[in-house]
Amino acid sequence: MSASSARKRCSVNGIQKHVPVDSASKRLVIESPLQPLFDLDQFFSKTDLEDVFIGREWAFREIYESAVVDKIPVTIVEGCRGSGKTTIINQLVLNSSFYSTKTSDTIDSGCVADDGTMWNSRNYEWMRAVAARLVAFHICNIQSSSSCSIPELVCNIGAWLSRSPILKSYTDILKKLDNHLLTNARRSIIDPFGDVVDRILYAANGSMLYIRLLLRLVENGQLSLRYLTQSNLPTGDVNLYGLIMDLTFTLPSMFARVVPVLNILLAALRPLDRSELLAVLNSPNSDVSVTEVELEKILTILSPLLSFASCGSITLHNTALRDWLLTNANHPKLCSDARHGHILLALHLTESAPLDSIRLFELSHHLLKAHPYKYMHGKYIPEFTSSKDGQIHWIKRCSKDIGKALLNHRNMFFPNTKVTQLLLMAGADVNAFDSSSTLTVMQEAVAAGNAHLVSLFLSNGGIVHQPQGESALTIAAKFGHIELLPLLFPLDNTLAIEAALVEGARNGHRKVIRYLLAQNWNNANKRITAIESALIVAAGAGQTKVCELLIDSYGLNDLAKAMCAACEQGRADTVQFFLSRGVSLSSLPWPAERPALICAVESGSWDFVVAVLSQAKCNIECKDAFGRTPIIAAARCMHVGLIDLLLNKGAKIDQQDNRGWSALMHAVSKNHLPSVQLLLDKNAKSSVKDEDGRTLAHIACSSASRLVVDRLLECGMPIEDRDNDGLYPIQIAILRQNRDALESLLTRGARLRTSTWLTAMESFPEVTFILLSKLLDDAGILFRKKRFEDAMHRLHYALNKCELCLDNQKLQDIHSGLTKVRLQIMVSMARVLRRQGRTLQAIEVCSFIEADACERVRFESLLLQAKCHFDLQDLERAKVHARAAVHLRPDHDEARQLLNTLMLPSATIARL
């Protein structure tokens, strides 16, 4: 309180005079290298800090209850300007451990007492309880920008934390550490295992495998936590596997027992299962013999190092283990030998001779890796291991046909040069013919495009011009292997350069075209002819970019034939390109059997069609050699926009071609719903027949989707007409196995004739279930309409057909399914009999249902019998069957209700 104050000082609860607030009176209990950046002195004067604080004793109680009692993490003191917020905080700081313990009466209850009056104030105790827990403070003053920034806030709070007596034990720890204080504070307080984690992460170098393996060692008790904190951890997963090997195999004899299996897994080209491992270990001439029991024990020992796939195959756990085994092959205690694995696998393959090309490649690989002449001289099979040419003789002895040894498709794309050379030395023929691909080894290599392999084959007698098939240059051009052309062109002598150019153009390889045309041609006219042929082929294939290259770079002017080729093949983009280059319709040589309008329609180019239609002599009903009109061509090519255009121009919609097909028939055969919808909307006839008597339904049932068939049925397509072979549309659907069309026809009420069932049983037996299901559905509909006689007729018909199928020995595969359907038909018949009042007959039918029937059928039969006995007032039998039904399906409401009714007294049941 200032000296000029008129108010008397009042001691509260024995408090002495006010706190001296000069900096010399601070009580810095803990020394720390961290210096606070801000203090009370920097923002408040001595007078400000001694101002009387009156009438706010309740505030300390609220702060105490919030921060101390309720332990709320954040407490905010809120109020209007000048209400005393800053003074409350200053009092807490002044009465904390950071300042002198002698305090004055800077707070009171608002009463002024005599100097000698001493009285208790719990408000002061609340304030002291809060202040005693203060470990750091920071002041943000708007007139000091640095005090309002985050870095200064963090540094200042950290400095006060390091000087707080409450945190003295942590401060003592920090003083002993040389590292950064804030980092060590985090490690020692927040994250006690931080050092261990950092050591593991540093050693792992981002490898999750390393972390997983290391923690597994700790979990299994093979490593202690002390090892993680005090020892140098192995760096990298490869070195960690070294540690795992040392911990797993404590004795050399233990490792010697399992090393043959490791050697085989190291050398194997593919995963092996237990039986294959056992066969390799016990193959003839092997120096290892292992029983099945011993192998299981070995695999148990190696389980931490192996991966066991669900299919039974076994591999090394990780490539890092493989690297360690290969790198430490000369380890004093844990030495592996991949060559031993290779020779064991080679001996196993030898036992399986004669070998095809794939297995022969595998044998050659293992022999090259084992190098038996150098490292196993005279061992295993002395005949082959005692001479330098032993590998060659070994391969010849094991080959099915050494001449065709190079017919290995995989080797063409991923060649093993050393194995290939070894096979060539053994007598493999680079010109051997592969009947499956109709190519020779040389041609397959060129098609694969491996320049090194092609060069190797050429140096070993590879023929560029094979007696059958295309030349090597043509094949290389076809597949766009530009890197092979410098190898093959000098050997071709321009014999196949024209064919190569055409194939390059057909497949769009512009670099190949540029290369071939840049070479010296013996005949200039031959070169021009080849370019024209290439243009025509490229146009027909829709290679617009190639056409542009040939026209712009090589000065072609006659584009008529190329334009025709593009039209014939329906290449709309290419046609548009030729039109943009000024091709005149009058210059095109349209033959009589290929009218211009039909070619334009087949090209799909709208502009081209419009241009042809604008000609004075254009006949919109012209026909090609097959009698197809433009609208038929549009439907056949699925150009729905052009169909609409031609119809609007007056084209006849129901014209038929030479075999009697209309535009609608062609659209249906292509299964093109937009074209079908357009033609039907334009009133195309759906009742036409072709020359074979086939209707639209026959064509639709061959391949059309359900959407197309349903759309045709909506328009009244007839479905009961026979073709010239006596087949109905439903039979066509069965023969073509078109389930969608079949179900659509059945939904529309297609008749099931005897011929239909015979077709189903002979060509598609599974469809009999669809037919029987249709009969059951029809019977159910008639039953609900109370047409019981008609429903029974359907069920009798279904039962007869089901019995017919069961008697057919060719349908043995579906007998179990047919038996279930037969039982379901019988239950349905019993249900109809009950509704007809023929209750005893219904019970008799149900009694024929076997006890081993499926649960659903047995339940329906039991429930139906219970109802029948109830109808006959035979309550005891009804109870027996009702209980059995409830036992099968306890949650079935109808069965439970019936059983509850039957459990009522007889008099009550009689009234019901």
C-alpha cells in the first residue's frame, strides 16, 4: 500500500507487513542455466504491486475449487476492464515460491481493523493453496510484442519450470545431462522409454521388419531390455538376422542338422512344400538322407526363419536372411553352401528325366550355379562331374528333345543368357519349330523384342527368312521393335522390306516406317508401291497418324483407295481425316457391289454420309452384293445416329437382305439396345422371318441380353413360331445357354413342350431346374387364385418331368438337386390336396418324404401334416408333428402358434 493511503493496514490471520517487491527480495530457490525472459518488475511498478485488493476474496475460492479441488486443466479469470484480473494473478505470483515467504496484508475482507487486531481469513488460505502450486508464469503485455509471441512464451515458461522448487528433483536430473534440456525433460518426464525407442529407430533405419524382429526376440525372452539400452544394436535387418542366427543356433551341431534344408531353400527357383523338400533331400545319389519325422523337427527348429504359406509352400522368411546366408557362407560356426542346394535340386530333376523345356532350363540353371566339375569333382554322378563337358552331357541325357530346348516362352521375354548358351552348346536349335505358336525359336525371340537374345541366336545360325511364316524383319516391324531393325535389315537383303513396311503401318509404328523408308531401296517404283500399299492398310486399320505421316512426308496424292479401305472397315476418324484433306467423292472408285452410301454408312462418319446423300444421283435404297441397304448397314454397324438420319431421309425400315434379315434383326444380333429401341419406336416389324424360317425371337434368344429381349416382348414379338429345323425360340435359348432370354420367355408364358425338355436334358441339363421352378411358380400363382385343379395339373406335370430327368442316366451329376425339387413338388401337391379337402391323401403324400430330406422340406411337411391332423381333429398326432416342426424351427411363428393352440384344453379347442 502506498504511503499516501489514508486507509489503515489490517493484519489478516497473522500476516506480517506487505511483500517487498523490489527485485532484490526475490527468492530464487533453484539455480538454472535457463534465464527467465519476463518478470513482474518489467511490467509493473512497486506501487502497482502494493495496491490494495478489496472485495475479491470469493475469486480465490473459485480458483481454488476449479484448479485444485476439481483439477480442471484450464481456469480463465474473466471480467471487464479494471475489475482486478491482473491483480489476482499478481497476488498469486507474489505469494508463490518465487518471492519472499513474508507477505503483507494485500488482501482483506473489506473491513478496516486496528493495528493490533488479529483474525482468521480462509480467503487467504485459498489463495495460498493455489499460489503454493505455481510452478511457472508468463505475462503477455500488448505493449511488448515479444511477450505475446509463441517462442518467448515457451522459453519463459521453460525457464521458470527449471527454477521451481516443486520440480527440483527433475531439475537435478537435467543438470546431470549434457544434452538439450528441453529434449531431456521430455524424455525423463513424458517419455521414459524415449532413449530405447530412439536407439531402435536409429538402428532400424526405417525398416519395420527390423523393429518387428527385434521386439519378437524380446518378447520370446531371447533378448533382455538391458540389451536394448546398453549394447550396440545391429545395424540393418541383415545384421539383425546374424544376431537371430546366433541366438537360435547355440551349437554348431544344431546348425549342421538343419543347413541342408537352408541350402535347398537358398537355391530353389520356386517355393517348395514338405513333400518336395523330402524328395529333394532323398533323391538318388544325394549325400543327405532325411526321414519325414526328422524333416518336421528341422522345420520346427527353423520356424523363426521360414514362412509357411497357406498352400503348404515354404520359403525363407525374408530376402535379408537370404543375403545374410550368402554373405556369411564362410561363417566359422554358421556356414551355408548354396552350391550344395543347387546340386541336390539338380539330382532331383535328373530323377524326373526326360525333362521338357521349362524343367531343362531349371536343371541347367542349377548345374551352372553348382559347377560340379570345379567344386564337386568326381562326386554324386562321376560320369558327369569328372569332365569339363560333364554339364553338356548331363543336359543331353536328361532332355526330352534337346533340339527344342529353347522353346521356352518365359526365356524369350526374360532371357537367361548363360543358360541359353549352355543349351546351345548342348545342341539346342534356334530354328526349331513350335507347333503351338506356329513360330520358330528365332521368330519368337524377334516377336519378344530382346535384342541381345536375337543377336545371340543370329550368331548361332538363326535364319532371317524362315521356310514357314513371316520373315524376322516383318515380325520386328509388326511389333514395333525398332532396336532390332539395324540387326535384321542388313541380313534381309530388302526381300521382306515391303511386307515389313505394310505391317508397321497396319500396327501404327511410325518410327519403324521412317526407318524402313530411310534405307536404300533397290527399286524406286517398288518403294512407291510399298508406300501406297502401306497407306491403304493403315487406313483400313484406322491408323490415322500413320496416314498423316505417309501423306505429308512422302508426297502421296492418290488417296481414293485408302479412303475406300477406311470406309469398308468403318474407320470414322480416318474417313474424317481424308475428307479434311480434300478427298472428292466423285474421284472415289465405288464398285457396283459397294455403293458409295453403304461405304459411307459403314465408315460411321456423319459428314461423309451427309455429303453422299447430298449428291443428285444418290439412291437411299441401294444394295451391296449381300442385298444390304444403307439402313441395314447402319444397324449392322450399330450406328444409331445414322439409322435415325436415314429414316428421316425416307429409308424403308423393313427392307430385308439376301438371307431375309431386316435392320431390326441385325441390331438384335449385335445386342445393341439403342438401335433396337429406335427401330421399334419407328414401328419396325417384329414378325418377319428369314430364309431359314427364323423369327426375331430365334435371333434374340441366340445372344441378346435380357433388356433387348424384354423390349422386343413388350412390342409383341411372337415366341411360339418354329424355324425350318423345327426349333422354337425357347429351344434356341437353351442350346445357346442364354439364361436371360430363357427366363424372359418363361415370364411371358412360353410353352414347355416335350421337345423343350429333351433339348434341355441333352444340351444344358442345369436349365431343367429353371423349367421346374417355373412350373412350381405357376402352380403357386394358381393356388393363391384358388384354381386348385389347374395348380394340381401343373404339379403333376412337373413331377412327371422330374421323374423323367431322374431316370436319365446322363443326368447323374444333378440327381441330388432333382431329388430336392421332387420333394418340394410333393409338399406343394399335399398343400393343394388339403385345400381341396382331400386331407388323408395330403397326409399320405407327406409320408413319402424321406427323413433325410433337407430341413426346409421336412419342416414344411411336418407343419402341413400337423394342420391336416388338426383338420381331422386328431389332436395327439397333430401335437407330435407340430412339436417336431417347432424343434426344427423354434422361431417360426405359425408353427409355434399352432402348437400353443394344440396345448389348450380339448373343450377350448372344440370351441375354436
